[in-house]
Amino acid sequence: MPKASPPKPVKLADVQRLMAEAVMRPLRRDEGMQTAWKDGSPAAEVAARIIKPNDRLSSFERLQIYNQQYWWRLLGAFGEDFWALRAVVGTRKFDQLAVAYLESHGSQTWTMRDLGKHLEAFLRAHPELTAPHTRLALDVVRVEWARVIAFDEPSQPVLDPQKIAAISPDGLRIGLQPYLTLLELAHPVDALLHKFKERRIETGAFSNAVAATTTRRRARIVARPSRRPVHLAVHRHELAVYYKRLEPEAYRLLTALRDGAPLADACASAFAGSKDLPTTSAEKIQRWFATWMQLGWLCPPASDRRPQAAEGSPRGA
Amino acid sequence: MPANRFNAFTEYGIGLGLRIPHYAHILERKPLVDWFEIISENYMLDAGRPLHILDQILEQYRVVQHGVSMYFGNASRPNRDHLRKLKRLTKRTQTPWISDHLCWGSVDGRFTHDLLPMPYTWEAVETTARNIREVQDFLEIPVAVENVSSYAEFHVSEMTEWEFLSEVVERADCGILLDVNNIYVSSKNHGFDPYVYLDAVAPERVAQIHIAGHTKFERYLLDTHDHPVLDPVWKMYRHATKRVGRTATLLEWDDRIPSFDEVHREALKANKFLPHAKSLAA
């Protein structure tokens, strides 16, 4: 006896759940909708349960329009945020990892800004997706996600230097701006990205010229690990995103502050094992703090912060 | 019939969508434009360059907010966090009304970022109207819902799209953002008379009109917003403005965006059809 086909969904929630599931299934390699449903039955039958055919398109073809639009939209946004990762692993591999990632970590908010939130963890769990460039790919992804954070993450009021001076370093806790990301990398990603962009501009790969397409496809980022770790701050200054190299001790100091250590402990841990004279260390700390204050990186620690309104004062509020 | 309670009785003329490629032109040359429509989600942020640009625009221009992710037609209720962020932005922009689409787009916390078509059922009427009322009550400004272009129809539908629209806006007591291009695209994709649709729309509820270009494929039309407005859509616009009177009108151009001047010229063609046109930029 032939198996009875499942009933057509009637309830709004059931129709939406079934259609969303179909829309979010990865496309075939030729960018068409998969012909088999997850249980092996024909996807055309599933489409026909909810979608009417017309005189030009079958139910399957009508549903396919939405399936394609979903993937082209998400892959487009993802590709814009992680263009350097594409240059590391190559277009074909990038497209495969993007689909694998977005299938397991689809968008969970109204904004596509957060699409790459779990990418680093995902790629760590699936090194085969970036092999043989996994270390470089992970470094690049961390920097690209830090750029997303730096672009629009909220800022806190900067610390008042006079208030800092009035508190003993033993008890003073200092926070870092939420838009600031500190990274320890195996590769000089800042320099690599800069060089890569310059090369693309020189070859015209940023223009719309047809000839540029070939260049864009070929353009790759290739690098060996640095001899020493690269310490990088990705931050925002006057509305633009910047990279700033940090000395290892400065990186350790900032990291300790971010993790909640009092200033005195943070300074001590930063210079633990250092051959610097105490006076040299003190001079460095003073110089770094002057720069960080100037850049607006220092703010009250998270425990002292009040909920903030958006930057600038709302009109008419 | 110059304006109505769904656009806060404002006399807006012809607006343009505020898009990134035009930022520099607008801020440097300050062209005369009646108003700009912004995509709310692009500015529902806590900091950064987009908000800085928006504040500069607000110093010079009137802004109306248009959303793409409220998903009034979702089976689930509107997200409160989303609403709080949206309300904060409305305080900033002082938008006289706010619009979003008559569609659904997320299920069980997963977002499609698409404007998916509604099954036109009585259950969907009730659910959608409930969601619109909730949003309108929370935001405390008039809400207008926009008809979407669609490529699929559902077996479960119990009425036409225009009947569905009418039932929803009556029950929600909200306005309509009438997208004439979307009606045209859907009419070709589903084989109905677009003028029957236009004539069924309650004119007193139309807060705003959208016009746009679309792309013709062999077997269907796609709403791409990457072309000038096509003649059949202008004809429908003429018909619509005869029924609803002078109404705030916006040209959508979102892909392959040409120069600001070209987009503006295309939008101003609407002046030919608006009764008693007194657009600032005419």
C-alpha cells in the first residue's frame, strides 16, 4: 500500500515553520533547491503541500525563489564582513564554509550584523573547512569580527584622569571600551590586510571593470606565522576603525585590566619576568596611559557602569 | 484629502530613500529634498558612524522610518527588545509615522531576513492585527503596513490579498503604505487585475506610497529596486493618487544605485501625478 502523504498544514505557525525550513535548506551546487527533503521524500511534494502552482511555475519553483533569495542575501552579507577570510582560503572553500557555518548558525536577530558572532568557535571545531590555512584563517576571522565590534559597539564615558589620580593603584579598577578588542595573533594580520587592499586597488579589483573579476578571484592572502606573537588592538577613533600594535607588556596590562584586575596587580603582571628597570617600566606605563586616555580607551569597569542611552542626545527627548 | 491621521496629518511631498552611496553628496551639497526615508534597522545601533550621519541628516531634513524586520505576520508576538530599540530611534528621528511590511520572516528564533508572503487566512488576519496593535501601542505613533511583492500563494488562503489587507488594517486600525510596484509585480506573478486591488484599498488609510523598479524574468517578475519605475507602475500610481489624493510618496532604489541626481530626477517624475503638487524640490 502506498504511504499516505502528510496532511497539508493549516495553522499559521505550521505553515510558517515548514516554509522557513524549506527556505533555509542549503542550495544545490548549481544553486537550485534541493530535490530531496530531509527524509528522502521528493521536496516537490513538500512544496506542493503548502504552495499553489500557477500556469508558469510549479510549487517547487515558486518556493525555490525564496530559497535562493535567502542564501544569496545571507552569503552576500557574510562575504562582506569576512572578505579577508575568503582571500585566505579561496573562493570555493569560502563558499563551502559559509554555507556550513550559516546552516548551523543561522541568524538569530533582526540584524545581519551578528552573523559572524560564532564563526571563530565554529572554525576551531571544524579545522577541515580552512585546512591547510587554519591558523591564518583563525587569526583573520578574529580581526574581521573585531572590526564589526569596533564599527558600532557602544562606547562608555571616558575616565576622568583626576579621579584616577585620587585613587590608590591597589584598589583602582579600570574598564576598557566595549568597542575595543585585544588580540594576540600568530600572523601580522593588520599588515597583511593593508597590503592586500593596496594590491587590489593597484590592480583595479575594487572597480566594476569586467577585467577585474579575474584579478579578484585570484587575489589571495598568504603568510607564514611571525617569529613572535603580534599584539593588536582593534578600535574606533572618530568613527573610523583602526588597528594599533601593542607591546607585549602593554597587551598584558590591558588584558588584566579588562579581566578586572586592580591597576597595581595589572602593572605587576604585565612586567612579570621583564628585564626592564622599574624606572623604565614606570615610564612605559605612563606613556601608554597617556596614549590610551587620548584614544578614549579607558572607562569605568563594567561593575560601575549604568545603562547608557545611545551616543548623542535624542532629538526632542 | 491632503493627509490623514495615519501620517499624522503631515503634508509630505516626494521623498527619497537615504542610502550610503549618497551620504557625501547630501551632506556636502545639501540638495533640496522634501524628506528622506531611512531603513530603521540600519540605525538601531548604540554608536558609530551610521548614527553620526543620521544626526547630521536630521539637522537638515525631515526623516520617516521604514522597517524591514518587524514581521507583523509572524505567528509569534513582536520582540520587546526590538521594539525598545525602535522606539528609541523614533524619539531621535521624530518620525511622524512608521512603516513595515505585511509579511512574516522568522520562526522559532531563526531569521530569514526576507519579506515572506502571508497565507491569507482568518487566523492570520487576527494574529497580524494583534501584532500591529501591540507595536502601535508600544511605539505611540501611527503605524502603516506595506503590501509586499510575492512569488508564491498558499493552498490555505481563504481570501484575496487585498481582502486580507483590508481586514488586517481595519482590525488593527492602522495605516497603509501602498506599494504600487509591489501590487504590479504580484499581479503579474499571480494573474490578478492590479486595478481591482487598487480600487479595494481604503483611501482614507493610505499614509504613504512607494514606487520602484523591478526586473522581468521569463516566467515571473522580481522586485529588485534596481531600475527606474516602469510605465505600467506610473499608470497605477496615477490611478492610486486619483483615489487617495495627495500622499507622501517615496521612490525606492536599493541596488545598482545611480547618482543622487539621477535617483532624485526619477522620484520627481511623481510630481506629474500628484494633485496640487507643491513639492519643495519641484
